[in-house]
Amino acid sequence: MVPLQELEMRMTKFRRKMDITAPDWEIAIIFKKINIYYFTGTMQEGMLIIPRDEEATYWVRRSFERALDESPFKNIKPMNSFRDASGSLKKLPKTVYLETEVVPLALYERFRKYFPFENVKPCDTQIAEVRAVKSPYELALMERSGQIHRKVLEEDVPGLLKEGMSELELAIKIFEKLLEEGHHGVCRFGMFDTEMGVGQIGFGESSIYPTYFNGPGGNYGMSPVVPFWGSRERKLKKGDLVFVDMGCGYEGYHTDKTMIYLFGKSLPPDVIDVHKKCVEIQNEIASLLKPGEIPANIYNKIMNNLEPDFLENFMGFGNRKVKFLGHGIGLLIDELPVIANGFTEPLQENMVFAVEPKKGIKDIGMVGIENTFVVTSKGGKNITGECSDYCSGLIFVE
């Protein structure tokens, strides 16, 4: 159970953020389950009403009993419909702040039938900015996720690789290992309508195959309707590069990590050199993850110092390159801020980033690395790697 003191601290931070960024705000109403969990410690269907000057109320449709069992939140009430909650407010302000990035139009219209406000403004950014800075409670959970992640990808996966196995077989075996170690079983994304299973697994050329997922890697996936997990048909053979980009999570909080395995024989020296360059880039980015640094400046410093030849197929393959070098992570795999242009707010201590410099190589696959780092005064602290600063991200498997 999330401690009550933790929940109260989060609510206080959100109210302060709203006071600063939207000084005229009077009420915010939260629908997204993961945000409801952040503020209440449970994620039932319902809505969280946060008046500026009154106690917040969590109205629960299903399951009220479970909400009471799971959450120490002080004000939880049952509702069958929005009508039950509509009379709870003494006065409805003209403007209501909502998560406009995620609330569907049909839900919005049903809600507005009983809460006839005149205007809507977004509070998505304020919630994301509050969630971006992790508390000691959250960091402890992420560090545990990182320990599970490191053990499975660095110690267990090499023993799972067998000639003739399919990508899907490997995905299942890795997922099973993660679950055995304590992984919470899902990888949640904020990107609209995005499903990913547990991550991306690709043998050789599969790891640069086009994908709908907004990341540098790829894979064939199971089928057009399930373009992730791994292919049943692509079998592992000697000489394959094995690309494993997987999320892990513990009690709701995620880490992100990528490893490359060389199965049966090594790759050409120039390919190994490219991978090592990606590791160097990761370590340079990590050294810059300090309070006060600007994500956009970090991005441009790295990108502007790379040679044109290296930039070709860097952070993707062909025309499928992404325009970031890392992303915030926590209750979702993809959180704010992002190490990319446009993100100009200074970093704060205890923000957490997945840093993932990668490069596609024709007929070989995707090389590179990814680990999860906590922003500290000394630079990024690696919570998914084999040591505090450096990790090769590359394992040879005979």
C-alpha cells in the first residue's frame, strides 16, 4: 500500500504546480487510471475531483470495496454514474482542468452532461511535471526493478539462447524469468493507443524492421495485428545479433534496458566499434544528467559532435529515426521530460531517464545500449547496469 504521507505529498506538489502555472484554477478532475493511482494508491474506474480550496474526493464506480481495501486516501465515495457526484460541489467553476491528452470525446460529453462547465483547459503537463521528480519511495521501487532487470538481461538471457529457437520463444522465456524475479507483468506506455507486450526482441535484420512503435529498434512481431513480442518464424542461427529491448517494472514503477548478444560468433570489428561508440555516447549523456542541465542542450551537444557518417541510421534505420536520445520513465515507460529539442526546463534531482543511443546497420541489425539513470549532483546514476557508470551492453554467447 502506498503510504498516506506519500499520497499527501503528491497532492500538495500538484496543487502548488497548478498555483504557479494556472493561478486562476479552481478545480481539476482526473480520469486516467495511472494518474488516479499516483494520487490515491489504487486505480479503480472513476474520477478524482480536486478543488482548489477543498478536500479532494475519489468517486469510484468499480470497485469501491477494492479502493477502500487498497488505498489510505481519506475521501473515497461510491458512484453509479456521474449524477451521484454532480451534487457534491457547492459551485461548479466555469473552467475545469482535465487530462485533455487522454479523455475520450464520448466520456467528456457524458461527464459534461452532469457537470455543465463552460470551458476546459489541460492539466496534463502539470501532472507530468509533478510525476517526473521521484520521491525516495518511488526511487526504491525503481531501483528494485533495475536489479531485476540487470540480473535477467545480463546474467540469465545468455543461458536462454539456443540455436533454432524463435524470437517468440525467447520473448516468452525472458518474460517468465522477469516474472519469477518480481516483475509486475506489464509495461505501460503513455503513447496513444500503444501496445508493446514486454518489449522488442529481434534476431539480426529483424531488429531494424519497420515498426509502428516510436523507438529506434524494430522487430517482425507476431503478425500485422500483433506487431510486437517476436516472430514465430524467425529462428536463431549462429552469427546472429540478438537485440533485446525490454521494460521491467516493480510495484508499478518501470525501468528500461537494452542488451545486444552475439550468438555463436562475433561481428565484424567495424560493427563492434559502432556499438562501443553508442556506449560512449550513453556514458557522456549520463555524465550530463545533473540538476540544472537542459535536456535540449544535452541532445544538441551530443548530436552536433557526431560525424555525418555516424549519424546515418543513428537512432533508427533508414527514414525511421527518432528525434530523441532518452526519455523520462516511471509509472509509464515513456514519461516527460525527453532528451530532445523543445525540452528546455532544467533537470531536477531524482528525475529518472532511460538513455538509449542506438544505430542500425544494414544486414546486421540494431546495435547500441540502453540503461536507466537517476539524475544526481554527480551525474546519472545507473540503476540497471552492471556497475555505477559503465556497462558494455554487449555479451558474446558461444
